[in-house]
Amino acid sequence: MTVISDLVAALTSEKVLTDPDVTDSYARDRTFLEPGRPLAVVLAETRDDVVTTLRWATGHRVPVVPRGAGTGLAGGATSVEGGVVLALHRMTAIRELSPADEIAVVEPGVITADLDRAAREHGLMYAPDPSSYEISTIGGNLATNAGGLRCVKYGVTRDSTLGLEVVLADGRVMNTGRRTMKGVTGYDLTGLFVGSEGTLGVITAATVRLHRAPSVYPATVAAEFTSLGDAAAAASAVIAAGCRPSLLEMLDRTTLKAIDDWRNIGLEDSTRAMLIAQSDAADGPAVAERMAELCTANGSPFVAVSSSAQEAQELIGVRRMAYQAMERLGKCLVEDVCVPRSALPYMIEKIEAVAARHDVLIATAAHAGDGNLHPVFIFDHGLAEPPPSVWTAADEVFREALEVGGTLTGEHGVGLLKRRWLSLEAGPVTEEIQRGIKRVFDPLGILNPGKAI
Ligand SMILES: Cc1cc2nc3c(=O)[nH]c(=O)nc-3n(C[C@H](O)[C@H](O)[C@H](O)COP(=O)(O)OP(=O)(O)OC[C@H]3O[C@@H](n4cnc5c(N)ncnc54)[C@H](O)[C@@H]3O)c2cc1C
């Protein structure tokens, strides 16, 4: 424990927690994974606290697991035995918000939706909006390159990131990128750090891009379908027609049933899928009517189009309830494959076939406009981890996604959960180069060891 007393002496006991009952609540993310016991949790309030922690960790060779809000779904923030959890949720300053340059400089603990709300006071918005945007942090979003509902139009977190302030493993502070809209000086270290899951350095600030906020609430369409295939075909038709939706989401029957059992949304027996689309364009209501027509043309027996902001929010509210509704059914292995958009109907069919073949309950929600599917494998609450049938089914889904030119993870990251499939996608040369990059930034291997690569 003398190791920890050095850290306490440098940071004070208010910022270094060691009581196991308390540290345990910082050791997990939203997966079922059992964490290793941390030596301590550091509650960082400033960049200097992060510098002090990393210098100490390098000096004592102690692993460090950066943590935002712990909403991750891949095990990235799961603590490591004998390591330190570096919690960043107290670093919540918005250091700057410039309407003239349409940028903000924010600390990692800012809640995603809080940044969006701050931007809206100036007629701007922060576009990346993971479904968890009311509970996740910008630091976690950056480290996982989070997606969200609006990324079909505005791109993922990386597309909104211009520059970063990062503390390296040995405590040095590095600034990457820029605050301009363009710039090609040197290698793109900002792009490298976004999505690096806390394995290369700790992000202590980010310069992010803001967009003009739409002046009215996006016009919203919710269409019911009697088959998932029809819903997927309608999603493809909406894209092909050039509607440029600002959101295009799909829910399957199992997901809808879970939401209906919880919140009674009046689900019809014949409904097998729902497509929810929005347009935030100036002619949004006309685009919404066009998207509704395309849904009808692709077999939807019932389409609702919002006529007010409140109705629009109610329609999209169904999508935002999905994950909590599924969690009521059992423990969840939330998967995240992303396939070329054209392969979406095929992939959905395959997931349904895999569920039937292995008798596994799979609820699928998809960011249909991005080809990003979340098949959620649901298993008994009483089990510590998924039974073999779930892993076999997940393995088949991953292989199918790769077969059609897709990827293992569209937005949640590799974390711990997907490492065993990595070599199928990356191949030996890419893996070797990635390990080399890791060695450059973290020669002692103390930053979030065992994750991501
Ligand atoms: C209900 C629900 C809905 C979700 N919907 C979406 C969605 O639509 N899209 C999506 O992409 N994800 C979604 N997620 C997953 C999760 O919210 C995102 O991965 C989010 O980006 C994690 O943020 P966090 O602050 O909770 O990070 P954490 O879970 O604490 O950490 C995630 C990873 O980032 C690293 N990290 C955190 N902060 C830093 C930092 N400052 N510097 C370096 N590394 C850091 C951690 O070590 C870990 O590897 C959802 C999760 C839930 C529970």
C-alpha cells in the first residue's frame, strides 16, 4: 500500500478512493463482465491530476483504466486487477464555445447532451448523439468513436473532432489537430486517438465541431411492417431516393414487444418491425411525406407522420427506450456489427436464422441508415455470463458480417468482448502495426491493458 500512499500524498485522499465497497462501483461498465479489483480509483478534477496519476503509474508500473460514465457496452472501462481506475467524470468544464468558429473546447467529463444543450443556446448543435447521450461523457464518446441516431447525416464522433489535448502514459501533455475546419500538418493523430479506447493516452480536452441547429423539431415518420425484410427494403428506398434523413432507425418484433410490455405502445400482433425516420431539413415535412410514401410502397400497412414537435418526440421516444426494455428481459450481450447498407436485408435474415438455429433470444435494433445492427443476445438474469449457445450464435453473426464486407463493431469498440474475433477482421500485418503504435505511445503497456487491440 506504500505505492498508493505516494498517490494519496500527491493528490489528497478526497481524490483517491481505496474502500473496496466504493471502488467496486467504478470498476464496471454496462457489460456483464466481472472486473479485476482496482487498487484505487482516482477522481480527477484537472488535467494536472491526470498528469500526476500517469507519472505515478509509470513510476510504479501500475495499469490505468480511464473511465467516463461507464456506459460502455464492450468492457473497455472494466477495471484491471491491481490497477487504478482514472475517473474523468468530474472534469466537466466547457472551456470555450465559439459561435463565430462553430467550435467548442470541452473537458472529457461533459455529458454529451449537456454539450448539445449548451450549443443550442447559440443556435448550434453538437451532432453525435448516442442513445446514451443523457448519461455518457464526451471522453467516452471520443475514446469509442461513438455513433448515434443522427450520424446517418452528420457522421460519427470522429467527424466532429478537430483536435485533442491528451496526457500520455509518462505524463507528457500532447496537443493534436487544430481548431480550423481544414488542416493537414503531419500525421492525423486526432483521428488515431478517437476510437483508441484509452489504450494510447488519456483525453483531457477536445476541440469539437458544432453545426447549425435546425430551427424546428425534425419531422418524424414511424412506419410499421409485417416483415423485417420489408422494413429494410424501405430503409434502402429512403436512402436511394436521396431523402437524406437525419435519422433512420429500425426495431424488430422482439424489441418492440419488450417496449410494449414495459410502456404499452399499442403494438399490433401483425407488426414485425418498425422504421423510424426523421428529416431536419428546411423542407422536413415534405421530405417526411415522401419517406412515408416510400414506406407504404414497400409494404407498410400503417405509417404515422408527426404534425407537431411533441408528436415527433413521442415517435422517436420509442427508439430511445429500446435498450432499457431489453435489459428487463435478461442479461444482454449487445452486439454492434456494421455492414454495407446494401447488405442490411441479407444480414437481418441471417440474424433471424441464427436465433432460430441456436434457440437464442435475439432482439435487433439497427441504425438502418448506416447498416449498423445491434443484435442483442438476451440470456437468463441468473447466469454470470452468456451460455455457449449465445457465444456460438454471436460467432456466426460476426462471421456473416465480415463475409459481406462488414466490420465487428460499428460504434461500441472492441473493449474486452470482441478481442477474440479481431484477427478475423484485421489480419496479421494490421495487427502487428497496431501493436507497434501501442508500443510508441505506451512502451510499458500500462494504459488500459488487454483492451481494444
Ligand atoms: C442505453 C445505452 C445506449 C447506448 N447507445 C449507444 C449508441 O447509440 N451509440 C454508441 O456509439 N454507443 C452507445 N452506447 C454505448 C456507450 O454509451 C458509448 O460507448 C459511450 O461512448 C461510452 O461513454 P462513457 O462515458 O460511458 O465511457 P466509458 O464506458 O466510461 O468508457 C468507454 C471507453 O472509453 C475509455 N475512456 C473513457 N474516457 C476516456 C478518456 N477521457 N480518455 C481516454 N479514454 C477514455 C475507457 O477506458 C473505455 O475504453 C450505449 C450504451 C447504453 C447503456
